[in-house]
Amino acid sequence: MNKLILVIICGAFMILATGCQSVFNTIPKDTVMVKKIIRENDNAEEEYEGVLSQDAVKTLSLNAVNKYFDENLTRDELQFELAVIDQNKFKVMLNEAEKGLVHMPATVPELKVNDQIDFASYSSGVYYTTLTKSTDPNEGYLIVLNAKDGDVIRAVRRRETIQDDARSTMEEDLLVKYYMEKITPLATEFIRDKGSYPLSELTLNEDITRSGGVVELYYMSKDRNKLKYVVTFDLKRNEIVGFSKDVMALLSYYSRL
């Protein structure tokens, strides 16, 4: 019995002395074990289903307001409302707007959605951000971003104003004259300073639309096949109040006809 105990003790000693890999190292030394650690995301910011985070959307929208409207606002001065429209819903919106053009004037070019828009560029959809001044709820901004890369595709200043759509023929004539003499140079300056396309790549389509004292100038590509840019001018306030480009320019075109 004493001999058996002695054999067992000697065997154990030999194992400890040689560091037998087959006993103690059941996992090879060069093998790395990886275990996913699930962390509690306390107070985490809600993420939208796009490339950009909610915080990034707010920052880009604020930057757009300050850039295009010569403001110097901070986040604390604004209230933010965010919404995201995915690519499929956006396609439906555009197709429905296109189908709504039942009585299109002969002088207005027919622009088809599928010919105008590369939807692969909007694979993540678009973000709509409404920014309202905390000190004046009647004044705010609408910023639309491409969710894929944060590109600003629409920026509009919103102010409460009394609409007056009733115009005499004389008023319409004066409006056109005003448009020709003043609005076009201001729109040209805006595109030159803040636009997304060089003026050399755009040509003005003089078939403008007018609604409630607002004039929209439509800029086509040089070959006149695609609508590229829209500049919006408020006659009552005598200022440019926004722009739309690419897919949002097309949506603006549909909504104004």
C-alpha cells in the first residue's frame, strides 16, 4: 500500500515538473479565445436606421442653417425634431408626386423620376430635421440630408407670414419684371457663393412658379435633361429663403405644379 502511494506521489511530481501540456493546457497556447461582452448601453442616444447618428444629423443641420442663412446659432438656441425616410418610402413618395401631375402645362418640361434620380445615391434614405428657435417658435428651418453621406439636399427658412395669393394682372406683370431685374442676380450670387454646382454646369429654366409671394427659380443641367437646383425667393421679405437640389429639387418641382 505504501508502495502504491509512493508511486502516485512520484507521478504527480513528474507532471508538475514537466508542465505536461496534455493535462493542464487543454487549449493550445497559440489559440485565442474570444467571448462577446454585452455591455449595458445606459443613457445611449437613439440611433436612426441610417449611416448618420442622431447627434451627427443635429450637428450637420445646425451647420447648414448657419451657412446658408448667415446665422450664428448654437444648439441651445434651437429645438430639434428629426425624422428619417428610408429609400423605399422615399421612392413611393416621389412616384405618387409624379402620378399627381395630371394637368401639366405644355410649357413645363416633363421630368420622370426614374430618368432624373439615381436612387443608389440615397440607399440609406433621407433625414428631415426641423429646427425651431426657442425664443421665437414662429421662426425655424427645415434641413434635409442624404442619410448616406450627410449632404444637404434642401434648406429652407420658415417664418409665419400672411399669405395673399390674389393678384391682379398688373401685379403679375410687376412680379415678372421684379423677377427678371432682381431675383435672378441674387439667385446667381447665392449659387456662386453657397451652391453645390458651378454656375457653368447650370442653365435657368424661366418657366417659374409663383405661390403666395414665393418665387422658385429652376436650374437644369446644361443639356436641359435633368433638374439640378431650385432657389426659393420670398418677395415679401425680399430675400432668398432656401434651396433644393437633385432629388429634393424634383420633389419641389412636382409639388409646385
